[in-house]
Amino acid sequence: MQMLYNSDSFVVVQFDAPGREPGTAASGYEIVDKTARREIYLQGALAERFERGVQELVRQGPSQESLDEFIAGFAGAAQQPLVLH
């Protein structure tokens, strides 16, 4: 688990876990929308699309606003309420 991004609106954490096949890994991203108090976990093709989009933004030298706007496009599908332990 590695925190990749933390703003006033969002937290993005990357998770790496063993894959189904020996010697493989499965990664995913958890996005927490602090304002809406919801979270979503991205994996598979959706996680890959998120990663490619972030990499492209980083190459452009993004502002926090542009990163938040990009992340909001994925966080909009969040249905899981944020639960604090």
C-alpha cells in the first residue's frame, strides 16, 4: 500500500497484491472522495486506464486542480460510503 496523492478533496492509494497465478501481481487504486465521503476501488482495465491518464497528466506538469478534476471523473462512480475505523 502506497499513498500516491492527497489533496483537500481526494486521497489515492495504490495497492499491490499477489496475483492469481504464482509470480504475478495484481494492483489497484483506492480513491477516497473526502467531500462526498465515498470511496471506490479500481482494478483491472479501469485501473490501467486511470494509471495511463495520471502518467499523461504528470508529463504535462499538472496543477492540483487538473489532477483533482481528472480523479473526480473516476470518483464520480464511487458508491461505497467512507467508514472510519
